[in-house]
Amino acid sequence: MGRKRFITDAFPVVKRREGPAGHCKGKLASELGEEPQPLSVEEVELELLRQFDLAWQYGPCTGITRLQRWQRAEQMGLEPPPEVRQVLQTHPGDPRFQYSLWHLYPL
């Protein structure tokens, strides 16, 4: 029987060179001297609502609007975040704010 074969026998290891100016994949933007872009107010608000959608302690979020879910959680004494209601009331007609992450998926 011969010697035991390894995957590297068929696929030799190829070391790649670093990109321009010593840039490599593992470096963070701050290490490269680039400033991260600050999030807009709208993006921060949408992230707050996404986190509310993913918080299961307020009950399921499919089939109802975020405001209905918030009100149901409040009636049940689950103490939903008041910031969520404030955001929802400032964007009453915008479906990006009113509907949960899952509203486009059929039930």
C-alpha cells in the first residue's frame, strides 16, 4: 500500500500576495485609516424596529402591523419599548416602518 494521500496532494497550497499598500482582508476600516460612515436617523430607527420584530417576548409579529403588535404587548403588560411607538407614530404612512420584517412572506 503506498503512503496515505492528503487533499493537499491534489490541491497545492497557493499563498496569495497582499493587495495594494499592504491591504489584507482581515484589517478593520479603523486600522486602514478609513472612518466608518455614521448611520442616518432613518437607518437607526429602522434598526430599532427590526430588533423589535426579532424580540419574541412581545408575541408573534406576522399578520399585524408593528403598532398593533406594540399595543397588544402593552395591553398584556409586556412593557414594549416606548421608543418603538414614537418611531411608528412619526412615520404613519411609510410601509417600511409600519410592517414587520416578515410582511412580504405568505403566512
